[in-house]
Amino acid sequence: MAISYQKLGRCIRNRRKEKGITQEKMAEQMGYSAGYYSKLERGERKISLDHLSRISDLLDIPLHQSSIYISRG
């Protein structure tokens, strides 16, 4: 299975913006630098399931929604 980190990052970015949260605030809450968090949203960094779960909690995104970014075979 492959994950589209770019699509996942766009989903996270869109939801963050909907909630009016800055990248800097999200980075702070995640314990990331702002630059690293920005790269996550652009799909330039992989994200662990633990961190994806934390982001999902912070942005009220059901974790199962992220499964649409996983393609089989």
C-alpha cells in the first residue's frame, strides 16, 4: 500500500485553515519546528501513525478519513 503524502498534507492544511489555526500554532502543539510542519503539509515529509492521530485529534478529523490517501497495490 502506498500513501499519498501530498494529498494527506492538503487535507490537513485545508482543515487547519478552516479552523483558523496557523502553521506555527500547529507546529508548537505537535512539538515540531514550523519549517518541518510546513513540509508535512506539502507532502515532503512522511508522518507516523501516532503523529497523524494527534493531528487528527487537534483538527477534529476522523482518523479513518485518512484511509482515503492509501492506495492498494
